[in-house]
Amino acid sequence: MGEKSRILFERAKNLIPGGVNSPVRAGKAVGIDPPFIDRAEGCFLWDVEGNRYIDYVCSWGPMILGHTPSVVVEALMAQVVRGTSYGAPTGLEVDMAQMITDMVPGIETVRMVNSGTEATMSAIRLARGFTGREKIIKFEGCYHGHADSLLVAAGSGVATLGIPGSPGVPADLARHTVTLSFNRMDEVSQAFEEFGPEIAAVIVEPIPGNMGVIIPDETFLKGLRDITLKNGSLLIFDEVISGFRVGPGGAQERYGIMPDITCLGKIIGGGLPVGAYGGRREIMANMAPEGNIYQAGTLSGNPLAMAAGMATLKALQDGNIYQDLEEKGDYLFSGLKKAAGGAGVEVTINRIGSMGSVFFTSEVVTDFATAKKSNGDMFRGFYGKMLEQGIYLAPSPFEAWFLSAAHGEESLQKTIECAAKAFDTL
Ligand SMILES: *Cc1c(COP(=O)(O)O)cnc(C)c1O
């Protein structure tokens, strides 16, 4: 890390807990102090020293068009002079709701919020209010933001830092959360046998991206749909990552399985802080002011955020963007696989479209238990060598690599070459 980043990190640590506003950014898991970023364009980031990186974090998913795409920049410029927040209804929100309901098959009506965490937290409240039940089922290694009920055996930074739950979450609340293994329908059936009439909802990342990318067994997702229907519980798809990432209608469209409630975030904001939850009309109608389950937000539906989000979604509706992302994903990850093989390093690569993960294990990775078999020391070694060569990856073995429409062939090829060198040193 350069001198300027080092000085900034020192100052940051004195002013911000751990020096960061979101834990994984600190790079603890890889033992590297983070470069401080100055600007971004296309698939590149520049740090404060002027070093350029090819970016596979993409702000943890949102930047599917790459950084500073002209359609988003123009939409923001046009809106910013018209006002940045009114706290009143706007046509932008109606257009955004129209676009989401058109694109995501399971959503009939939708409420905008300011983060993925707010979306999942609100969805859980809605499910509990609607069913009059308290228990929820989640899956180990799935991350649904940091709301109390969902911060149990979670993925992302919680997994990275090895935090089993979080101090500050009341045990009284955590006991309503039942945690099971992803892809294991037998565990789900058993939980329903035990607690069926108490279960408000099953919440799941239909394509997990927070324990590294996991490929869902389609019979598992179908099984969740069937068993929740049979027991009067709701099925919540947390598509904060997979929404608009694996196709215009997310995982639900890809697999043809309709959840009752869908949570969205990341891409939907086009790089601004946005989340949304939506679903079947009769369920959503229970939210205030139509119903009496409360949820609100001073900045919800913020005009700048709506402008950036809509410009992004509009770009995703046009043309062959998902086909292009699929081809780029295939090129990059098959190249990485070959590079690892050439260096005699055993890896398992899970990929869906433009998101994927490299696990340093020869085992098939289908859930958190198998993801954790990935060799942490090898990941750290790999990470350091990649960063040195200007390849910016998420500083955790339990995160996805994200591609954007702006990743060009030359950058992908360079990444594979750098990876070959990095694998060789392991
Ligand atoms: C990122 C993420 C969240 C939380 O979103 P924030 O905007 O960080 O609050 C929730 N669920 C999933 C699947 C995520 O990847």
C-alpha cells in the first residue's frame, strides 16, 4: 500500500471504528491495509497514489454497467439541479415502481427503501405481521444485511471475521431465527415438522453470493416454495445481489420459482444507496398507510437515487447485455480454472453469469460448510499477489467476483495472466 493510503488509514482508524464504514473493507481477512480509492471509470479504480486496478468488486455488485456509465451520469446531472430530496411523492417513483414490476415477475407492488438491510428487515416485519407468526428460517452463510433477526450465522463480513452472531442482538430475538444448511431440503422438512405452524417465513438468497457464490439445487428452491405454501409460511427471496445480476428478472425468473416477497438492492440504485421490497399485492397491502404494518423513510424514493437506478435498469433492458456478461464470465472463470490447473493449484469455481467465486479446495462447494474448506492461507497469498499486479478483488474468500459490461477483453486477459502468476507462487 502506498504512503498516501497508509496516512489516510491511520487518520481513519483514529476517527472511524476500524477505519472503515463497512467491516470487510478494512482487509483484515487478507492481512492487507486497504488502498484508498480516489476515482473510478469503466472497469477501473484508481487509488490515491494514482495506481490503477481492474475492479472485480464493483462496489459489491451494484456497478453492473461499470463505473460512471454515461447514461447514469447524465441522469444524475439532469436531476441534481431539479432538487435532491423533496420528501414528497414524485413521478420518478411511479416510473421506478413500473419498471420493477415489469421486470421482476414475483413483484406486483413495491416499496423503495435506502439499503438492502432495510429491505430484508422490512420484509421480515411484513411476513411476521401478515402471518401472525414469529419464527423465520434462514440459511447458514446467507447474508441478509445487519438487522437483528437476520444477523445469525450470516455470511459476508460476519463470515469473513468469524463472528458467530453479533453481541447486541437480544437472545430473545435470535431464538426466533432457525438456521439451516443451504441446499439441504431434508433439514428444511425437519424444521417444518418441528415448528411448522410457528414459521412466518423462509428467507433465502436464491443464488447465494455472500459465502462465495453457491449454485442452488433447483429442487431445493422448488422444495422451499412447496413447503412454505403447504404450511402457510411466506417465501422471501433476497435478491439484493442476484436481482438484475443473473438476468432482468433475477433468480426467480431464471428458475421459474415465484417467492411471496422479493428484496432488492445494489444494482437497483445504480451506485446510489437504494433498496426495495415487493411482492404479491395482497401481502404488500398490509404495509402502512394501506395497512397497519409500519415502515417509513425520510429519503426513501430519493429522486437522485431513482434517476440513477432507473437509468441502470433501462440500460439492462436494452440489447444483449446479459449474453455479453455470460460470455465474459465464461471467458474469465474458465481462464482462471486453466491458470490454476497450470500451476497445480486445486480450485473449485462456482459461477452463474457474471458472478463467480474461486474456492481453494478440490471439493464441490454447495453450502457454507464446504465453502469454509477453502484454504484461507492460499486465498491470502493469491489476494496479495493479485493486488500487487493491479487486480482488485473482494478482500475475503467468502465474497463473489463481479463483472460489469465495462470489462473489456484486454482486461479479462490481463487478469487471467496475473492469476497464472499468482497461482504459481502458491
Ligand atoms: C448486500 C446484501 C444485503 C444488504 O444490503 P445493504 O445495502 O448492504 O444493507 C442484503 N442481502 C444480500 C443478499 C446482500 O448481498
